[in-house]
Amino acid sequence: MLLIDCPHCGPRAEVEFSYGNEAHIARPLEPEALSDEAWADYLFMKTNRKGIMLERWVHSHGCRRWFNVARDTLTYEILAVYPMGAAPPALPERNYL
């Protein structure tokens, strides 16, 4: 189980949180102008790579606030937690083959 350090409540068990998908994905400026294919691409086609990912999480059983997490998807190690709207911190390079 992951121990996630909520920036508002402190460290809590993973079961208190909900995953919100990849972070820093810009919403289309004119969603009504998108084709169904482009809209589906925005909603469902995420990076899903092995290594460090920037993700959105919400403390759904606590303060109910959203925040970003830099997490290694191979080791599950959480490298950083930072507020929504903030730039991602400098992260180490990890090359997995």
C-alpha cells in the first residue's frame, strides 16, 4: 500500500485517495469544435509509460482537495507531491528498458 503525503492533511494510506489520471493535460479550448475521434483521444489516450509519471490525485476520504504526484510506475515510489497549478519539480532521470 502507498503512503501518500497529502499537502493539506499529511501522510495517509492510499485507500483514502482516488487517482485522477495524468497531470498537466490541457483541456481543449473549443471542445464543441472537436470531432468525436479527437475528443475520445483527449479523454482516453494517455501516456501510460513505465517510469516517472505526473499524476493527479484527490483526497476523497479527507480534505477532498486535488494535488499532483510524481510517481515511478515501476517501483511505485512517490518522488514529489505538489499543488495543482504548480510546475512539476525537477526530477531524477530514470531509464528503464
